[in-house]
Amino acid sequence: MKTEKESQDTSGFKSSVKLDSSSILELFHDGIKDIYWAENHIVKSLPKMINAATSEELKAALTDHLDVTINQVSRLEQVFELQGKKKQAKKCDALEGIAKEGEGIIEDTMEGTSTRDIGIIMASQKVENYEICAYKGLIKLSNALGLSAISELLMQSLLEEQESDELLASIADKELAAPVI
């Protein structure tokens, strides 16, 4: 089924764009598989970050986010069920790279320092921002496809990711406000 949507580009000219709902649905399913892999990878990676962190506040925030991420995996499994699809992950090269970068920060910073904690926060915020972008895109697609129940599930995860990003930013602000020795 093809539909036409009128769009306006930055030059002010109107153009007609054809949207193929079957292609949009395929893009949506691909995105769900991608974020499913990403969330599962985060579940495996977060314990390393927790163990490497020095600040009790950071450890607690990462530990809480691990629980949230486990729930997000379950929520994505509900998305598969609602679509009548089997759970399937598709390797997310972007998140794999961001996770490797985080591991490199741990290797390259001194244990027990606020420098390492700030590096962990920076790496974690990169992950959060990837997830925020992914969920926003998936919500747009699910809305376009009329999948309101799925949109609601994805919105819960988006709000959790945004909250986590804000919490990490506030912890970084505290770490950076501490006197440098």
C-alpha cells in the first residue's frame, strides 16, 4: 500500500514523497532487532562499568540502569510478541563501537580516580544518546504504521534513557566541580 505525503524541503518547495508501508514496516522491524541487540549488549557491558567506577553515586546509577535495561529488553520482547515475530537480534555495529570505546577509557585511565569516573560517564552518555535517537526513530515509525501499543512501550524506554542521561550529566557536574588535586 503506497501513500503520498506532502513535505516541504528547506528551500520552501513542496514535493510529493511516496511512502511504501511494507518498506517502512521492514525498516521498523530491522530497527527493533538492532535495539534489541544493543540493549542485550548493554546488559552484558554495564557490570564492567559498575566494577570500574569509583564513585558510589555512579555505581548506584549504573546498577539502577542495569535493572532498567533488563526491563527494556523485556519490553522489546513484548514488541516482538505484539508483531507476531520471534525474538531476533541484529548486531548493532554502532553500539558495539561505543561499548569498545568505553572499555578503552577504563583501560586508559587510572583505577580509583575521578578521571576514570568521568570517562565512564562520557562513554555511558554516548550509549544513552544512541539509544535515545534509536527509540525516537522507532517511535516515529511505529506511529506512522499505526502501532500505538508498541509506540507506548517504546516511549517508556525513551523516557528512561533520557532520565538516565540527565542523571549521568548531574553526576559528571559534581565530579567536575570537585577540587582538582
